[in-house]
Amino acid sequence: MAETNAAPAPAAAAAEEEDCSSRKMVVVVGVDDSDHSYSALEWAVRHVAAAADAELVVVHGKPSASSVVTFGSPGAGDVVRFVEADLRKRAEDVVDKARRLCIANSVHGLIEVIEDEPRYVLCNAVEKHGADLLVVGSHGYGAIKRAFLGSVSDYCTHHALCSVMIVKQNKPKK
Amino acid sequence: MEPERAVASSVTPGGVGAEASRGTAGGATMTKVVVAVDASEESLHALSWALDHVVRHHPGASLVVVHAQHPADHFVYPVAAHGLAYIPPTAVESMKKTQEENTRKVVARALEVCAQRQVVAKAAVVEGDPKEAICQAVEEMHADLLVLGSRGLGMIKRALLGSVSDYLAHHASCPVLIVKPPKAHAKGTGNST
């Protein structure tokens, strides 16, 4: 991973040091099909991408059918087809909503759908696009749920190579 | 529910979109940015990064640097996050003075970084357990964004994310920006893990 990026990295790092003001900021936003994730995207588009005229990359980690269905019964083959179709439809909906949001805010965004676990998809996207910032929503799970279900925002905060912004849906302000 | 929202945002992007965001994302503009600072270089870097990449594009935003001071009435004082020093009662006064002096320095450095970029900032000092104190300050100030260094205020060398940053990332009442140290931004060149 480090080897393949070695050649462009020094140039990119040098460029970033000197050209901080003129180079566009690259922002990667992770989305799934949940409401809070959409709110995070909205926040990122509005307050970060639009304000800073940044290059926006919206990344969706599409779950694969095999991660959802476990084989065990004779009819499993048909189930997989239906699940796959449903997952594809959901991914298309996510992409569609993201695209409309970008258009509504006059932000040019690249939208990618990659089939893999969201945590890896997001961290890889950060590397691939040389992102300055990664924005993720947060389920707002408590510590125990996070330990069992895993937290994409936790993983990304630890492992992404750039700064990370975690956008939660706000509690109502007093 | 979802199709309605999608249709609405494409028809009237300005009006309905803003209404929707105010309910969930907490406001259509970024008016108050809070940056937590301590004596570490990393938190200063977090402040600079935030100023250059985020605050710069929101000229109307007000900036508050917050420093969490450990409560001064303890007889046991954390030292460099891996030891505890017992302070005899007679030395508490001088400990307090030292602490106030440190706080003053931290705040002054942070305000200087802001001034270098022509950003007017206010300072706030909160006392008590850093994570809870900052969390509460963020809520009381109605912050739109909280900025931290990734080691947070714990300064534990081996952890990539301090326990204070971790706590605030999940409990703060506003979006949290965690700024990685400059090495991490070098995109794959010798990132220590």
C-alpha cells in the first residue's frame, strides 16, 4: 500500500504544503441508506463542500448479498438473487439522493459505489482521492453497541489518513 | 417518506432543503466553531488546520478556543498521563499558580495562531474532567462544530485516538472534526500505526 503510493505521495505532500490556499480541498463523504447518513451528507455538502468550493467524492459501500444471506437451505440460490436485486436497488436510491443533493447545492460531486465493507471502502477512497477530509455520519450507538456491531466512524477515525469529521444528528437545542 | 424528501429537494432546493437541514443537521450556517486546545503541538496544529480548511470559508463564524484545566483542588495531580504525583497540602497553592500560568500560555499561543490568520477568537477555560467539561461547554455555547486533535487531551503516546477525543466524538452535541497530525496527511509515507 505504501509502496505503490510512494512516487506521487512526496509530490502531493509538497504541493499540499505550498499550495494549501490555491489547491482545492478534497472531501470524501461516506453514505449508506440511513437517514442520519443523509443528514451528514447534507451537512458536508452545505458547510464544507459548497463553502470551500471543494472537490466532493461521495462514497457508498454497498453490502454484497453474501454478507447478508448465509447459505444453508436448498432454496438459497433464489433468495440470493432477490437479495442482490434489492441491494442494488437500494444502492441506486442512495446514489440518486446524493446526486440530487449535490445538484441542489450547486456542488459538483463524484459518486462512487464500491462493494465491500464500508469501513474499508471509506479509508481506501481517502487514499485513492488524496482526500483532506473524510466526513461520516454516526449511528449514535452507545459504547456497548459499538463494541458488538462495530462502528464505521470509529474505524475511520482511527485509520483514515486524513482528518475526520463525524456528523451526528443533533439533539434539539435548548 | 424517502421519495417525498427526494422530490422536494429537487423542486425547491433553496427553501425546502434549508428547512430540512435545520431540523436534523442543526442550522443552515456555521456560526460558532469551538476548538479544544491544550499544551500539545498537536492541538495547535488542529487549530491551524481548522482555520485554513474550514473557518476560512465561513467568514461570519465566531471562534472560541477552549482549554480544559484539571481541577486545582486535587491532592493528586496527573503527570504526563502515565504517572500521578502526590501533592502535599502545602504545595497546593503553588500548584495552582503553575497551572494558571500554563493555562495562560496555552490560551495565549492559541489566540496568537488565530491572530496570525486575521481571525478574531475568544478564549474560554473550563475546569473539571476534560471530556465532560468540554462537552458541556459545547452545548452551552451552542457550537456548530467542535475541533480536536486526534490525540485529544490525553497525550497518551501509543494510542492513535485519545480517550477524550473518542468521548467527544460520540457525545458532543454538534459535529466533531478530528484533525490528524501532519504526518498522517502525507498520504501513506511512513504512517506509524
